[in-house]
Amino acid sequence: GAVVSQHPSRVICKSGTSVKIECRSLDFQATTMFWYRQFPKQSLMLMATSNEGSKATYEQGVEKDKFLINHASLTLSTLTVTSAHPEDSSFYICSARRTGVNPEAFFGQGTRLTVV
Amino acid sequence: AQRVTQPEKLLSVFKGAPVELKCNYSYSGSPELFWYVQYSRQRLQLLLRHISRESIKGFTADLNKGETSFHLKKPFAQEEDSAMYYCALNSSNTGKLIFGQGTTLQVKP
């Protein structure tokens, strides 16, 4: 099956710094990738849709200046959490949609962000 | 509004017992529904989708438009089925998935 790789899997940063999370589709091209956030014992909440070569589309309530998304190529999307605060600590998960006859979303392993 | 509801946070059964994980949805158009599974320390992965009408690992799910449900069923649970299960709706066929709250299935020996 298709593989989506997320890096890093775990990161700890200081308040006020920025953190970049990468999401790569390893064996297929993805014009669209999605970023989710998951709080402990809760469901995945869609943050934004990352579109290759154009601006990301953010869900209501998600600050676009806080969560910068760049989708520079068909296999890479990045999420940068800017000026991170402890409340940004969470599990961030990306998915990439493989298009075709049976389009399917494949998920990265997730990134655990802890802001101290 | 588009919404997916999984009413049970935890479902605990004994090995060999039947399992039904409930999922209800709210969607104005023709829904595309999925079940995803997350085993311990592993990433989320697709279990099955309603358009395929397939059985994966003994699980089946039937879309009932009248009841707006897509319950996941297995006649005889196995210990290795213990995992977190998420029901999801493809929003407007865009690939954006709206997830339910998830149900933890615990299969006891």
C-alpha cells in the first residue's frame, strides 16, 4: 500500500519558537494533503487542506498565521507551528489522498508536539 | 451540518462474541463513509469503505440511508481486533474526512 511519512514523530520546543512538521507521500503523488489535530482521547479534527502549488484552505477557527502550511511539491507538505505556546501541544497527523479509481487517504504516523 | 457520531467511547466484549460499533451521520448529499482503525502504537489505516461493500478481517458495514447509519459489525470478535475505531465521512467528496469521536474496542480473552 501507499506510504505517508511524517517527520519528526516527536518534538519538544520552547514557548515562542517555531516548529516545522513534514509530511511526505513516499510512493505516490498527492495534489492534496490534509492536516489534522488530535487531543488526548479525542477525535481527529481537520485543521486545513494543503493544495500543491496554491494556498492552503483552513477550517473555521484555525489561525492561518499560526499554522503555516506549504505544499511545494506533489510529495511534500509542511506544517509550521509559529510562536508555539503550551496550548499548541498536541498530536498532529497528516494524510495524503491518492487519486484514481478508488481514491483513498493514507495517514502519516503523527507528530507529538510538546511546547514547554 | 455534516457530522459523524459514535455514541460509544468504549465497547468491551469477550472473544468470540459478536461486535457492533455504532456510527450515525448527518449529511445532506449522498454520503461516502469509511471505517478507520488504529491499533496500539500504529497509524490510522483504512478498514473498509461503504462503496466497496467488502468484508475486511471479518468486519462488514452496511450503509442505511433511512437510519443514517453505518454500523461496523463482526460476528465473532478476536483479541487482535482490540483497537480504536473511527467512522468517517468524506465531506462533499473532497477527501476531507470528518471523523466520529472514536470507539475503543476491547476484546477480552
